[in-house]
Amino acid sequence: AQKITQTQPGMFVQEKEAVTLDCTYDTSDPSYGLFWYKQPSSGEMIFLIYQGSYDQQNATEGRYSLNFQKARKSANLVISASQLGDSAMYFCAMREGGSALIFGKGTTLSVSS
Amino acid sequence: NAGVTQTPKFRILKIGQSMTLQCTQDMNHNYMYWYRQDPGMGLKLIYYSVGAGITDKGEVPNGYNVSRSTTEDFPLRLELAAPSQTSVYFCASSFPDQGTEAFFGQGTRLTVV
């Protein structure tokens, strides 16, 4: 069964607009971490933001914020004021306890001027 | 600081050949991972290791083998290459703390013909 689900294969946004990329997860472990990575067309994996299951506040890193709704098991990435350089594939990932990091299928974001 | 280094960057194999993808990290990370990424898709976990001498299967281990004799190195061996193993392979490493992000190598693009 899918542990990380990203239902949006592609998203389109104009420059300076905000965009939300969806991620839902499935775990019975009370201790877990959620991550978002960016993969530009050049192929490297870039870490963006982290949210721990016990964190009370939503994580923020510059223009990135994570809308963490624990009861709904969702961890959506919000990118404010989109830029052309934000065009990339975005992956949600989860790590339960001491286990391996597992990824969703990704969402391709296209930012237009 | 080199981080995670993968070699080679590109390789073409003939069906039935074998090869080893090399991965080394200089961050003293306990955890190391191998993923494969098919075109337009997410990362699927092949194998991972939580420390020297310890390895475990991921989602798609068939056709691959790993070993972890040192903290720094985590080679991935392909025996009897098949066209289905055409993919981009990423090695990553992290500390055990689930709140720490994984660092990725630049990837190895493998084509089996």
C-alpha cells in the first residue's frame, strides 16, 4: 500500500502567486518525520523542509511552509510568491522511527511569467 | 566537502552483463540508501543500511545486491542486467535521527541494451 500519496501529477502557477502541493501519508508509528525535496531538470535532489510528528508548529523555511494536519495525515507544501526557478518536480517523503526514507511519486510544478 | 559521491555518472550495459555502482560519503552518516528513479516517476527504495555490516531490502530489491563493509561505502551490484533496470540510480546518506535530512549523490544514469 502507498505510504506517501501525491495526487497532483502536474501543477501550473504564475509568477508571484502562491501554490500548494498536496501530500498525504499513512503510518501507525507515532514518531515520524516528513520531508519535501525539489528535483530540478538537472536531476539533483534538494532538501527543502522538514516536519516532525511531534512538532506543534508548522515548519517554515523562507518561501516554503508546510501545512501539517496530523489528524488528516496530510503535509502539504506551500510555496509563496512563486518564481520561474521553482519549476521542478517536488517529492514528499516520510521516515518512520529508525527506518528508511520513502518517497511519493512527485508533483511537477510549472511556473510561468 | 564532497558529501555523497557516486560513480560512474553514466553507463551503458548489455543485457546479461554485471556492474557495481559505487557510492561513498564523507559525513560519517550511519544510514545509507539506494534508490532508483524511472522517467517521470518517484524514487523507489532498493536497499538501505543502518550501519556497517547491516543491510535491508527496500521496495524493489530483486536483481540487486549490496554490501556495507565500512561506514563510508555502500556499493550496489547489478547481476545479469536486464532492460527493466534502465533507470537513474541515486545513493543517499543520513544520520539516524529521523529529523535529519538525507543527502543525495548526483545520480548514475544506467541504460541496459
